[in-house]
Amino acid sequence: MAEPSSAAEAVLRDVALWAAALARQFPELAEELAPARRSPSGAAPAVPHPAAGELLRQERREALLLEQRHGLAVPGHGAAPIRLHVSDCIRDVTDGVVELEEAVRARLGLSRPPRAGVVERLRRIVGLLGGIAAHPDLARHVRDEVRRMARRCARTLGAAESVVRVAGRCPWCDSVSLRAFPDRRAVLCVNPACVCVDPLCGCQDDPAYRHLWREAEWQELADASGARTEEIAAAMDDTEETAC
């Protein structure tokens, strides 16, 4: 049985949204990979203890590996240690995007893609959404993987998305848990117990996913929740993060 077109389109929009977020954040990982080589006061870094020699050699190997495999040069890398949790994230995202593109192209009967960086591969995946749409299970897999990698990237960077309260009650759980997320131009219900009735919504099977309403659905949400579309639109322009 084919997915309803509206649900399929929602999944594809999610893919495009998360892919754009990941493409924007991934290059920032290289900047986070190595701390500044000088302290804020301008003093040169202390000479490392001899016992740190093996760790330093490991970190240098990591930096070389990152440049060779992923095309990411560590800014100013020399004696400064790299942040290994950031390099782990870079490897995870890079490998994940490569595997995802290869899986998509194999499912669509296309040849193996040429080598490219993460951002270019993401653009190519988004360019195949027309073909992906014909395979609902593939579309959901792509959405879930891109979302997972974007979230890991954001956690590694310590990024905090702006959140703004929205008046009214969630149509699904009746709690006052509606929040505007200006970066996504979407309203989400942040109640962890909220599950909508759409069997294809990510909130059905992913505890970290929250049902969301995109701009085209704000009037429908306002009618059902008691909020006003003007308030929702104004919340999207609020750049100050608030508590959930």
C-alpha cells in the first residue's frame, strides 16, 4: 500500500531540512578540532610532559588521517592537541554519509558515486529525492540517518537551537508544550509523552522525535490549539532561546 502523498512529502521535507543543517554544521567541526595554540593572554603553550609524548603522536596521526581521508585540515595544528571526540564525530558523519549515498544509489539502480566531500554528497542525496520518493522505506531510512548525524554534529559543536514558547495546547496531548523553533521555521510539541495518530510520523517509533507543524500547517495548528498564526509567525523572529 502506497504512503499518502502528504506523509511522503513530509518525510522528504525532513530529509532536506536535516541535510541542510548537517551541511551547514559539518565544516564547523574542523574549527573545533584543535584548541588555540596560544592562551588568551598571548603566552605560548607549556611544553608537554614527556609522558604525554605518545598521546601527542596519536593526536598527530589522527590529524593526518582526517586530512587524508576526509579532506579536513586541522587549523593551526602542530603541537596543539586535537579533540578526539570531535574527530570521532567527523569520522562517523563522513562514513555515514558515504554509506548512505552508496545505499541510495544502489537502491535506485544507479552507478557508484564518485568520491566527494560530505557537503557535496549531501547535495547529491537531496538531488535524488525524486527517486527516493518512490521507495517509502528508503525515504524514512534516509531521514532517520541524516537526522541522527545532524544531531550528533550539533551535540559535538555544543549548538543550542532557539526555542520560543507558543500559546495554546497541543492538539494531540492537550499539554501546553508547543514551542517555535525559528531555525527550522516549525512548531514542535516538546512533551516526551506526546504521540500523534499519523503512523508515518517519527514520533511513533523514535523517542527523541517530536511531532512538528511546518509553515503551511500553522493555520491548521492555530485552529486546533487555540494559538494565533500571528503569534506563531512572531515567535519565528524571536532569536532569544527560552526554557522548554
